[in-house]
Amino acid sequence: NFHDSGSNTNRGIKNFTLMGSNVASAFAESTYDTDTDWTSLNPASTQMQEPAFADQADPRYILVAPAAAYRYYAFKCADNWGSTAHLGVRRIVLQI
């Protein structure tokens, strides 16, 4: 999750939704509230942990067990840990 040399940890993603689709037009539509042709993937958690207030690596993992493989993925961020300046994420990796 986002931090800047151990500070600004309140700018990291808090609640999110993860969705998958095999329809190109679904991926082309980027309106937050439009879920046409998307399937909710129901990860083990829909909340990222706030990063440690330290200048260090702090990887977190969330298990997602989709029932099918998808060509497109949507990671919708609902809010952050309190900052009104912006919302940020450092890195998202999808692995098998």
C-alpha cells in the first residue's frame, strides 16, 4: 500500500472491489459505478491494511480464488485511510 518514505500512510487504499471480465467493452468503460459485464471476485479481504509508519518494505497479500480465468481485471478503490489529498497504491501484482 502507499507510503512516502514511511510517512503519508493515510493515503493508502482502504476498501476496494476486485472484478474480472472477458469482455473488452467492460474494460473500455472506466466509470466507477458501471459494472456491466464484470464479475465480482470476492477476495478473502476487501480492505487493505494501512502500511507501517516506517521506511521499509511492507508487502501484504490477499487471496483471491476466482472460479474462472479472466482477461481483464478491475481494481476499484473506494477510499483511503483518511487523507483528503489523494489516494495511492505502490504496486499491485496478480499471481497464480
